[in-house]
Amino acid sequence: MATSTTEQRFEFPTLGLAVGGSALLLAIDDHLLPLRRNLCLSMAKPHVRAEPVLTPQRTIPHAPDRIATHFYGAVLQEQDRFRMWYYPVALGDAPGELTQGPVCYAESTDGLVWQRPVLGQMEFKGSRDNNAIALPETKIEGVHVIRDDDDPDPGRRYKMIYNPHTGRFWSIRTATSADGITWQPGPELPVTEFVEQASFYKHAGLYVVNAQTISPWHYSDGGAPMGRQAYAWVSPDFDTWLDETVESFTLPEPRNPEERGPRKPYDQVHIGIGAASFGTVLVGMFGLWHNSPVFHEITCDLSLVVSNDGLHFREPVKGGIFIAADESPAPPVDGVQHPTILAQGNGILNVGDETWIYHDRWRNAPYGEDYYSEVALATLPRDRWGALGLNPDQSQGSVWSAPFRVPAGGFTLLLNADGAHGMQVELGDESFTLLPAFSGEQSGRSSVAGGLDCAVAWPAGDTAALAGQRVRLRVRMTRAPGVEPRLYAMSLQ
């Protein structure tokens, strides 16, 4: 008898999650790995490349991106090429004036060196010799693209949310494409309010735009003004967008309502959450915007957040900074180091054995020739956002997972860990009762010391025997001479 698709999925009933193929459990996710003893979380620090991957075309007067290449954008990897959509800035007609948009496109074979193909779709400053994409509007900020292979219509394979200006405020509009180059715009303004977006993703069957909004479109408690905060807009089908929104992630507003608002000097969430879905978990970043009454004194760091439902995000370490502005600075001009604003987009993806994080480096200089932004890249070993390790004064510790239903045929478990040989993995039922064939002396172990994919084997048990049952993983860690166990992630396959 054929096995149904449902029977082949990993289901996490307490979180309402169901994924096929594989399920990722990250150390930074305290919902999928909720119960811990004698363990502490240590956040990773990414390696930030000093060299940008895409810079403005300063020597080409008619280039849409002569002044800035902003990564309020997206990167996709498809077989042997990388694809990027981004928002450019050029000089306007008056001194100190800038033009924002149109959407631009670039390609790369390695994700590091990018080319701008001449698309010839629209005229900019008297020339069609550019990489601009034709859309109904030309004044555009953010642009985010996903490839949606679940859509049966090949003309909707690529889906875009972009950020046009209505004449009064920034909002969002949709577009679809068969190839990611020629786009068919959707209905005008599915959301008729101020939105500045950080990312667009599909998770748990929903299409989600994560963005910042402000008063008077949204308010803080009691109807008081609100600064920049992250909200999410939702669609079940990409065509119809709900009027209702969800508070996705917020920083504290000042206690005094009179001190609140987007122009007041306190930390706020810039353009929302730039997130990527990995099935069971989304990893994202928000801009930690250090607001100032003087705009060109503002800086912005990037902080890490996670989510399981794609709507509500939380910090693995409250108040933590993942990439500080001074760790990924925009270049100085004429010997002056202006403040740097970092920005996030659809820029998180796993490339081989690494996790890549594309982000924006914006030189917050006065508008004109000194204004500048470039696309930057930071990297980590794959999925190593942070690690669970033993407390300094403890030699043993453990962590339980959320329960999941074992799919037909059982599963394979891979540890992303250092000191994997100092770990043993047990299985228990939904109520934490250990299963004799998969615990104690029969615990699962890895034969390798560490790595990104350390296979675990149970000596006396076959997980296929557990098909259909709800079980939990329990990982025990033991410190020994030369063994310092650190768990970054687990993958069920």
C-alpha cells in the first residue's frame, strides 16, 4: 500500500507545524528545544566580509544605481546561478535631490561577483541601457521575491512584493512572473496604509509581508503614538490580503506616551523583520534603529530573531546585537566616517556548508553625491547561529525537544555539533517517559567528534518501529578531557 504524504511528514502538534522531507531544530529556538538543564546559549558572531558584493555605478551618469545599491532586496540561488533584486538610488534633477527606484536586477555564478544584465525594459535618464525592471510605478523602495514552485501556474512561479510610493506614503503592491525578469503587476495597493517592508516569505501555507509601520496607521497601548515597529500582513493565496495585521515584533515604547513616535529619540524597529523560512523555524533580523532628532546622526545595527509561525518573532538573547554597524561599516568619504545604517531583506540562505547573510550598508551622509549604499555579505558555518553548551560549573546537562510524530519509515537524526561524541540522544514519549530501546544503555550516539552532519545511531532500535507515535528527543551532554560538547542544530530526515 502506498504511503500517504501526511504519513511522511514531521508533525509538531504543540506548535501546529507539519513539514515534509526534513525538520530543523536550532539551538536558538526555545520552542522546538524548550526544556534545558545546566545549559547556556552562546550566540555566534558571523564573519563580515569587508568587501561589498555590489556597489553603485558611480561612473555611469544614466545608471539607476549611480548613487546607491540598497539591499532592501532579495537573493535566490537557483542551480548554478544567484539572482538579486534590489532598489537603486540616483541623483535627482535638483541639488541634494535623489531618485528612488525603479527595481533593478543582477546575476552571479558564485554569489560574490555580480553582473547587471541589460534588460532594455524601461528608459531611465534617456537610456534603456540598464538593468531596470518595468513596473507601473518608478518611485520604489523595497523589493522582495520568492520562487513558489507549489503554484501550478508557471506564470506565477515568481512572486514579488514591492514598495511603491503612493504620492502620500509608501505601501505595497504585488507582481508575478514566469522567469523573474518580466513581471505582471497585481491589483493596485492591496494594503492601503503606510508600509515599509523588510521581507516577503511563504510559511505554513501563508504569504507574509513583514514590515515597519508607524502612527497614525497603528498605535501603541492606550491609543498613544508609536515609533517604528514590525507588523505582518497576511494573504492565503497572494491575491487577497487581509485587512487585519499582527504585531510581529516590537521594542519597548517610552513609559511617557508624549515621548513616543517615529521622530522621538529612542530605539525602534527599522523596516520590520528580514526573515527566511526553514520549514519548522524562521530566522530573521530586524534593524535596531538608534533614532535621533538629527537624521544624519542615526545608526542602525542588526539583531537576531526567530519564529515558528512566521507571524510572532522573539529574540534568542534579549537586547543582543548580531551585526553591529561598526562591524560592517559603510566606507568613509573624503576621510569622513559617516554613521552606518545596516538593513535587512530576503538575504538569508544556506549555500553549501555555509549560511550567507546579505545585508545593506548605508552611509548616512547628507543627500547628494556623498549618499551611498552597498550590498554586503556575512557568513556562518551552516545553521550555526548559536550553540547550547554546558554551564561553566557543570559537567553534565540536557535538553528536551518538543514532541513530534514519527513519519512512516522512521527517521534519521543528524547533529550539527562540536564534541558530538560527548552527547547521547534518547527518545521519550510525549509525556517524557523514556523508551527502553532508545535510552539509557541503548541511547543513540554519533561516531564522529563533530561537524555539520553527525549521524546518530541507536544500537538496539529502529525508528521505523515508532512510525505514527509522538516522541521527544532528549540530548544529554557530558564534558570530559578534550570534549566540550556544543549543540548548534539537529536535523530530522
